[in-house]
Amino acid sequence: MTTALDGVRVVDLTAGVAGPIAGMLLADLGADVVKAYPPGGGPSTAEPGLHMWDRGKRSATLDPSLPADLAALDALINVADVVLVGTAGHAGVGYEDLRARGHSPGQPACWIVMPPYLLGETPWSGQQESAGLVFAWLGHAWNQASYDDVPVDSIFPLALHMQGIWAAITAVALLVGRQRRRPVPPLAVAGGAHGGQLVSPGVFAAGAAEPHVHRPGGPGGALPNYRCYRCADGQWLFFGAFTSAFLERGFRAVGAAWILQDPRVAGDPDQIRLPRNLGWITRELDGVFRSRTRADWLNLLDAADVPAAAVGQSADWLDHEQVRAIGLRAEVRNDAGDSIVMPGALIGLSRTPVTAGRCAPTRYPALAELKSGWSPAPARRGAEPTATGLPLAGLRVLDLGTIIAGPFAATLLGELGADVLKVERPPRGDEFRVAHGGRGGAGFSVYNRDQRSLLLDLAGAEGRGVFLRLAQSADVVVDNYRVGVLGRLGIGHDQLAAVNPAITSVSVSAFGETGPLSRRPGFDPVVQAMSGIMRSQGGPDEADSPVFLTAPVNDVIAAALAALGACAALHARERIGGGQQVSVTLCASSCLVQSEHLVRFAGAPAMPAGGRDFAGGHPLDRLYRGADGWVRLGGRQLPDRAGLVRAGLVRAGLAAADSLPSTGPPSTGPPATGPSATGPSADLPAIATAIATAVARLPVSQILRRAAAAGVPAVRARQAPELIADEQLIRHGLLTIVERGEGGGVTQVGPGRWLEMPGLVTAPPGPAPAPGEHGPAIMAEASWL
């Protein structure tokens, strides 16, 4: 069976979450990945995600004290195509260790370096990755909607998942560039900061004078047409009438059409989304939904073809009939004979199938004993050209996408150098320009940046004809239409391939092309609700609202998976003699987001639960309120507890327990204690109470100084305006200076470049296009039209 990455050799020297996910994605696409564990490492009940994230790899132990192991590592790197490596010295071998051993990026492998934050710069003590610290430091915790206007932690390591996918994307894009004989950089950096920005890039449009505003509507959602409601039977559903067409149908279906005729709305669906109307419309709909059972409402909304979903449980998601129908549930046995259930392949490729592969092993040889089967080392290549460029430069993408997932996938390909043409429906273009809940339209601007727009009516013969002729010079077409729409328009993959056999079609849908829900409309939060993401984040108390994650997790992860699939198809194109179809679903995104909790095996830990304004699941790994702000601690180990003692944040007796479980009380304040609280588990609430009491009287700056002096990872939970002073992000290009004040100080920033390749100089990102802004220029360029 031919795979997209046949013949690609990868050395995986990473640990944690992000690196193993990157290696898993490359292995799923067919690369031969050799994973090095430290002695005694590997999947365990403490690291359940590794059963999935290290699947399909050939694993061995690497002991850096053994010359034979190091010699074997040298031999692998000398013939590898890709090296995934961290900076903390996993198995004793990190980025600097490889350089000290005489290895250089590009000779011959492309290196993807995955630091916890930025290369050589981590704003917390130690070199360990932490999704929670990234989430707080980059402003996401404050951006999450809450009950009490406090920062909220995520129970899912969102930044690390996105970091892993971005690392895989850049690796394959570099391979595509090399295949096309382009002078590409030999090294790319995919750090926690990159993953943190990519998971919700609209947050990074910030101004010094911008006030902090508590999001209306609480954790269930800000927009009355796009939020959680509780029904007469006490059960919750998500009402997903996002676009104007769905909004009108949805209000009629639930018997609330009168709201559209109210003078405050005056028949204009856009008025529903205005701040002055959010409160009263939400209250009216809350009363409406409480009048009937959830099943009644779902039946009515389904009949009206309006997106909606019951809020489900994460534990049930892999057993859902739709998940099974599209192959997202895989049940395998490991080399010890144990049954493992995990999410299946996350990307579909029509001509180079993607497989979930064998699950991670439980037994592995020393690296010196591993028979890689890789060819003897060729003569070393010369140094890479000094004048390097973006790996996808010279390729063209046609973006048919709307809202987030489709456009963002195309924009990610544009970030890698592709020319992206945004094809929009006249006269207003993409409805996300107005139908958004983000601040100041920042969402549309960043998800569509650097694209060029033209308006085409694809339902008409003339517009369809122009599009098919544009497709003759395109390499990739991206869409996130409902299943069947492309075929009805006459621009499905078969029609595109007829005019351009080399073209790759990339489709992002909510539920895929088969199964009982394949024809249903769906948006990111609809799948958040169905998959259990909302209830897991909100906690088990049904009296509390499920939590609509403000970061559009399913959309952005689906977009990244789609970009990865496009790059993989481009890599396979020359070998298989043409393009192919790539398919990605929001269901797949939800499986990856929850992957470490969905994996099932004997002895697997219980699935964690969030809670009301969730501050974190462990007393050493959560948010705390200081005297003048919030701080996020990021440690769970015994040394971190000893550091807290040295920092004066907890007394020695409380820090003496032998171990602390990986999950703890889900609360915003210090957990309650009782007279019977004894033993290691009972120390959890006592330790949290002690820390909360100690930090409450200290300014955040002093807490951070004490933590840094004691070696305890900690950061301030920042709000958006604080980002403008972040010289690290500006220096690395992750923030772009938009405006300076009279004294020269930065007063406005925006999202910068997500691609960091040392030696590669790129211009700051450009704006999103106005509807049809580039139509005449595009037509003039295409003289054959």
C-alpha cells in the first residue's frame, strides 16, 4: 500500500505531548519513525496518551551513557529526512546535544526543534512544556468566558496539540520544498508559543487602551443564537444557529420568530448579535428552551435543518455511531496482548490511505540493537543555500472556505509560501466578516490574512466556468462546505481533476461523508457539545452550564490537520502521478483534543473533570489569585513542592507526602478541608488552601520572584493589553507592531508570523482582503481567461 510519506525517515527524540503527537501524525501518514525513549520510559498509566501518540513508531531505549547507543543515534541522524527534537534533553539528547555531537540541520535531515516556549527563551523556570502556563501567559485563560470574570484553565492541553500538528506540517512542507528542488531552510522552530498563538490567533490583536470586558452570557456562550440552553428535563443542548439563514430558521423552529420582528431587531439578523440585544434575547430564549424536553427540541431543530446537539459525555464519544462510521474508533492489541481502544486515523487521503498503525509497544530494545533497515550513510550533503525561501512558494491554493476551518487551512498553507485566492460568494462574501463573536473582527482578519479575494457566483455557469479555469493553474482547493454541495455546484474533485489531474482537493466537514450525521450541518461548538468537550470542561454538576470553549478548538485543529493533509498529498503527487482528495472532520479534531482521556486500556486513569470557572486540576498546577492579579503555577513533581516550601508558599509538613495524584479538586478557590484529611490524597486540598492563602496577600511580581528563585514554574495570567509589551514575542516575529504612541512606545499589536525558520526573513503578515478586492488583478494576471 502506497502512503503519502513512503520512504521518509524520522528520528523522534521528543517527550511530553507535542513532540509525540508530531511523530504520530508523520507515522500515520506512512513515515518510518524511530522513537527513542529514556531507559524505563514509554507508555504507562501515568502517560495514557502515549499509547496513541507513539503508535506506528519503532521504539527503542537510548541511554546516553552508552557509546553504542550514541553511535546508533548518530547513524540514524546521518541518513534521516526529519529529526524531531526538544530542548530539554529527552533521553539525555536535546537540540544542543546534537549540535555538540557534530550534527547540523540540513545535513541531511530537516530539523524541527520543539522548545516549551521559544528557542532559548522560556518565561518560566525549567525547560518542561506546559499547556497551562502557555495558556495563561498568552492571554487565553482571561479570554475564556466565565461566570465571575476570572481566568479559566483548560483541562485539555490545546497549545501542545496545536504545537505538535504545526511541527508535522512544517516538516512535511520542508520535504515538499526539497522535493521541488527549492532552497528551503534546514531547520524550523515549532514551540509552545507557536502552538499557543495558533490555537486562537484572534486573541493577539491587542491595544494598550483596550479595556478588559467580561464576556456576556457566561461560559455557555455570548451570542443568544449560538449558545448552550437547559431544557425542561434538566438536560443541556447547544443551539448552533450561527449564520443568518440558520438563525432565521432556528428562531422559527423554536417558536421565537417574533424576536426577529421586535423593533430592537427590525427583521435584520445582524441586529441579534449587537451587544445591546444579547441580554434580553438570551433571557427570552432561555425561557423558550425550558418549556420542552431536549429530545423535543432536537427533533424540531433537526426537521428544520438547524445545527444543534445534545451535550454529551467524553467517555461515550468513541462509541458514538458517527465516530464509528467514519473510522475514528480503533481497537488494537499491543505487543503484550492488551486491548487498547483509541481514536483512529485523523486525516483521510483517497489515494495514499492513512492508517492508525500499531499501538505503542511495551517492550523495546536498546537503540544499538534496533535494526533500522535504513541505508548506509551517504556522503554528506553540502551546506544548504544561504538564500532560502518558503517551502510552498510557487504553489497556488483556491480557498472556498467560510467561517474558520476552511479559510484557516488555506491561510496556514499561505504562511508556508503558497499564493491563496479566496473565492467568495457575491455580494457580501464570507459571512464571518460580520457573523462573529470576536473582538473587533479580529477573528476574520487573522484567519484570512494575506489572501487575495475575488467574488464568483459558483451556482451560475459563468462563475463556475471561471473557477474551473482558475483550477487549471491551482495545486490545492480547500472547502468546508456541507457534504454534497461541491457536487451540486459541479466543482467536486472529479470535475477539478478533469481539468487538472495534479490538483488536490481538501474538504473539512463536521461529520464526514458517511454515517447517520453526514448530511447534518455542524459548527465547532456543535461538536464540542456532542463529543463531551463542553461537559468535561464544565464539570459533572448539571446545574452548571457546559463550557463553550472560547478558543475554536475543533475548527483550528481541523484546519491544521487539513493543511497537513494537503502537504502530504503534495509530497505524494509526483510519486503517484497526480492529486487526490483530502478529508478532515471536526469529529476527528474532537478526538485529538481529548485523545489522552479517550484512550482505554486496563488500569487507565479516570477521565478528569473540570468545574465551575475551572482553575486547574492540581494544587501545584493551577491558577491562584494574588493581591493584584492572577498567577499560574506549573509544577506537579516533588521538587516543585520543595521549591514551594523554599518560596514560603507552603509549609514543609504539607509538602512531605510521597506522591500527589495527577488530578485534583476542580475549584476556583482553595478546596475545603476537614478534620479527617490525612494521608497523601487528603493533602491535596490542604496544599491548595495553603498556597491560595499565601499568595492572596502577595503582589504577583513578588510571587513570581519567589517562584523563580525556588525553581518553581510560574507565570502571570495576562490579559490582552499586557501582550503589547512582550519583547520576546515581537523579537521572534510572533507579534507584529501595528501602532506606536507619540513617545515611540508600542500601543497596538497584531498576530505575527507563525513560521520561525532561522535565517529566513519574511515580511509581516498582511491584512485580510475586502470582498472581491483583487478580482480585477487576478483576472488580469490570468490572461488566458
